[in-house]
Amino acid sequence: MTDIAVRRVDFGYFIRPAEETGTGAPRVEPCLGYLIDHPTGQILVDTGMGHAPGVDAHYRPHRVPLGPALAAAGTTTADLRYVVNCHLHFDHCGGNPGLADLPVFTQRTELALARSSDEYLATLVDHPGAVLEELDGDTEILPGVLIVPTPGHTAGHQSVIVTTPDGTVIVAGQSHDHATTFTSDVLGHRAGVGVSPAWLPRLLALDPRRVLFAHDNAVWTP
């Protein structure tokens, strides 16, 4: 598809505490969004880290606010047409309240979780002016831009498949914490070893040229 491109948006970083890393040591992780340039308008995938009691003490985030983050990527909120959140945890939808009246695409399963689980911050989801577009599975929101469920990190996690002139780009959000674990799942699937996500073969069948992640600057390539 001509004239479609994907570029990174830097929303800062946070420190994942030792009890969440599985290594016994804390780990600093980037918080990344992705901007999809489309002939009919820009799509922002994830919007940065939100504020809530307890968040700063637990994750010690260094935030780049939505406006400056978009400016560094060469755009503004006025240029955006749609928002997609890979899921609705605080570090992926923190900028949503600043994008009131823009359609936000989320899986219906994820929205139900966000409204019922204390793992989510309701003020970042059902904020004033929120326009939530609930999806039930695959949805092509624009030509060449397909949202697909990739459950695992949360039951309603989703990824975005983008057809660009250079091949397929997958914005995989937090389907995996980093590119290394995605690589391990890909190799395990090919070798018939271990248990990989049920949706992984479908993504690989799309012959992606790049797979991008929310918490890793590294990019998976075939």
C-alpha cells in the first residue's frame, strides 16, 4: 500500500520492579507508541503513561507528555484521526483523556476488563468525551490497517497489522515484553518446542518485515 508508514513515538520510560521482571533485579523499559501515517489521516497506537495514586511510587516513570512526544515525531493532536490502544493499562492509554472526541478502538473484552478490574484506571478509559469503538475480533479500520486480537498479556490485547510499500509491519504492543521473547516464541513454533500463542502462526503467515513492541526499542526482523 503506497503512502503508509509507521514511526515511533517516545513517551519516556519506567522502572519495572524486581518482583515483576523474573530476574530478581529491576529493569528500565521504554514506553513507546507508534504513529501510522495514512493517506486519509494519522493513527496513534498507544498514548503514553497516565497519572494515578501509587503509579509513580511503584514504577518511577519519566514521562514525555502527549503533546511534546507527538511534536518530536513531527505531528500534533490535530493531525490524528484515530487512536488504537493495544490494551488499556495505564502505560498504554495515559494520553487518551487529551484526545477526547477521537475514536478509540479497543476489543470489547478489554473494555469489559478495564471497567471491572482494579488493574486498570477507570479515569483513563471512561474519561469525559471518550469515544470508544468496541471491536469483536478482526477489524480493518482503514485500507491497509487491520486490528487483530493477540490475547495473552491481557485477554483483550490487540495488535495492528500495517501494509506498507516495504512490506507488512506489525505493531505488536505488549504481546511480548520485548523482541527477545518474541524471537523465542517464533523459533519454538518452528521447532515444535514449547507453547507459543495460538495467534502466532497467523502473524507469521503475513510475512512481516518488522514487528514493533511497546516496551522495547529492539525491532524483530525475519
